[in-house]
Amino acid sequence: MAFARRPCAVAVLACATAFLVAAGGKPTMWDRDVVPVYLSPGASPYWVSCYDRSNPEQDTLPPACTLQARQCPRDCRDLCYLNCLTCKLVCMCDLSGTECHDPRFVGGDGNKFLFHGRRDADFCLLSDSNLHINAHFIGKRNERGARDFTWVHALGIRFGGHRLFLGVKRTVTWNSAVDRLAIAFDGVPVDLDAAPAASWSPASAPALSVFRTGAANGVMVRLDGRFRIVANAVPVTEEDSRVHGYGLTADDSLAHINVAFKFHSITADVHGVLGQTYHQDYVSAGVDMGAKIPVMGGAGKYQVSNIFGTDCEDAGEVGLIQEPADTMCSSGKGSAGLVCKK
């Protein structure tokens, strides 16, 4: 397993951060083969190392990888990751199991692909036994092309009879210091303190926990034994708009979420835009491999009726997911966020 050794004063998150640092101040495992690197503006370089925590003799062995973190890649200046397999710093959006930007995915097989979906529609990302994850897409009319520009605005996660909503509020003028995330559990908004490492866990589902990764616009969601999700709320920048022709206007920053997934215990029958890429025998059927970045088509078979729907053609057998008796939630139109009805 991998972890970083670094002075506490350098970290963006304080050394008391429960999910990154263990008792005694020793950094613990973030994820196998991946170590987070926090480089706030003006921070001094520090050494980052990967260790094989699965080896009982690792304390007597040199680290598998060590480098001095001076600067994250250009696309992720403040937070990047040490890929222990390549011993290089990479952005979150380059890790396997991610969704970023004008939806660009990195599948479980490590290959990048685009899935544009449709604006103001919901799509199944992963469908497995007792776990279902959908995404709500927002978009903007592309005057120069056949398809709209789209981004992921929210996730709808179902497990064990529960529903978790994670999204970003519509934002006119973006301020990274102002939290714009929206979280709801079983239809009730989650009040998460605006402080690094603030955490929340529901009594009805103690295996679920939500942590802030900063004071605003970043969280990690963990369901023990099933998944870990890191989500960051971000706007479309003026530079992005200029390069890609998004036509950004002053009345909407097109705030969306970039997401990194880590799944545990998924079955061989997993489905969905992202889920299918975890099949051992996965072949990129329906993907235009001739494009600069391969594009997955067939949006219709992944579309669901609402952000918590399991009625997509590709969902397979979801199993064991129960309908809450008192609450029905869906994603609002035009980035309005979560709409719940009793």
C-alpha cells in the first residue's frame, strides 16, 4: 500500500485530518498505488514516498518510489497525485475511474473516452448488485456543432434502500472560497461544516461517511467495502471557453463536478457507462476509436428517467435496492439541483 511522508506544516489539510492521517501523525493509506500531494500557493517542496503496506517486511525495505514534489501539473496546481506505478505526479482526472470536464472518463481499464450524453438528462454510470450510480448532465448549445456541450452536474447514488445526492448549485459568478456543493441523504439536506476534514455519517447507514477535503467545494464520500468517491466542484473557466468554444456568458459559470471513483467488491455483472469498463474482457464496443479521444456513443441505452432511476437499458440486474417509502427525489431542470417530494 502507498502513503506519503511529509511535514505537517506543508499540507493544505491539517495533520488532524482524520481520513488522511492516523493517530500519532503518521500518514496513512489514501489508496493503493496513489498518494495525494497538496501544494498550496507558496508551499515548499517536500518528499513523497510509496510503500508496499501489504508486505509485512516493508518497514525494513526502501520505498518503492520517492520523489520531491515541487509543482503539480498545470491542470491541477494545488492538488495532484503520485502514481506509484509510474512514480510521476498526475492530476486526478488522469487516474482510472474518473469523470471530468466535458465528460471525459478514464475507465477501469485505464483508457480515456468521452461520453457526451445529453443536457438536462440523467445517465447510468454504474449498475451493480445493491449499488447504482447515475449522473445528471447539464449543457450548453453548441452553435458550431451537431451536439451540445455537456458536463456532469450531480450524482445520484443508491444502495441498501438509501439515496445519496451529490451535486453543485447553479452559480453565476464563481468564487472558490464559497462552497457550492449540495448533498442530501434520503431526501434530507446534509449540513456539513465548512472546514477541512469536517465529516458526517448517518445513523441509519453508519458505513457511509462524507468528509470535506478542503473548506469548500471538495468532498470524499466513502461507503465501507463498496466505494470511495472524491468530488470537486469547479466552473468552466474563461480559458476553457476560449480554447473549446464553449461560449461562456456572464450569467452562468457552468459549475459542475469532477469525480474520481474507487470501487470495491463489484461483480462480474457490473454495467453502465463506467461500470462496464471494469469487466476483465471489456472491449470498447460503441466507441469511436478514430477520434482524438475515443467517443462512446449509444447514449439512449444508458439514459434513465430520473437521477435515481434504475430503468436504463444497460442496467442489468440491480438487486436488493429498495424504494424509500416517504421520499422521491430527482434532479431539477436547468441545473436547479435536487427536487424532493414527500
